[in-house]
Amino acid sequence: MLRGFPPVVAADTHTLILGSFPGEASLAATQYYAHPRNQFWRLLGAVLEELSLHELPYEQRLTRVLSHGIGIWDVLDACHREGSLDSAIRNAQPNDFASLREHAPLLKKVCFNGKTAGRFAEVIGAAGYETLVLPSSSPANAMLRFEQKLSCWREILA
């Protein structure tokens, strides 16, 4: 059974971006979105007008993102999976979303990085959060160019 990472949130987090589950590169590095071709940090940097975000050391990236009231987590806490594709996820165990109100009492909006994570939008929305499903930042999502993804990702701050 593979285990995910704890949430990156603060008391003033108002928006949370949820992925599905860390890929192999992320698990090996113990960092969210560690695969060099994953566009997460570039997309988020452009949205936050922090264009060098992806070049910063990991801990500084987290600090910068949190300073904007944005948090990062995944919908799944644990699963079985060969490789990094969401389609290979088996025996998935969701994270404890009820605990979010304790860790991030100002949370209003939950964004989902891709359709797999987006399957939880209805459940999270029913808990009273605004939801937004974004195109995946994964290199496996090659249907959209960076600029096309970015136009959707800008809705994070809307």
C-alpha cells in the first residue's frame, strides 16, 4: 500500500488544490508534483504572478504558495498502484476531509487537479465548499497546451 503526503495548509488557507495521488517521482522525492515535466508549479506560479516559483527549492515553494492562502493536498491517502497513472489506482482510501475545517477554518474553495481528483467535487461541494475541476497538470495530459491549461487555472483566484 502506497501512502500519500500530509496536507500543506495553514490557518489562513482559503483555497485548496487537490490532486489524486502522488506519482512515482513525487513519492521518491517526498514532494508534491516532483516530476520535472509536471506543469503544476509553472501553472500555479503564473496564476500567483510568481513566475520563478518552479525554480525555488521545494520548501520555499510551499512557503510562497501558503503566503497566498493556497494549500495543497490529494484526495487519496493511500492506494495500490503500479506506475504513476491514475487509471492504475486500486484499493483507494480517501483522505480525512472532515479534518480540513480544523486545519484550515477559512477554507472556501477546493480545486481539483484533473478529472480523477475531480470525482470528489460533488462530495466536497456538498460539504459547503465552492469547487472547481481543473485540467490536469500531469505530463500524461498532453491534449491541452500550457496556455490552454493556464486559462482554466486562472479561475483558482476568481
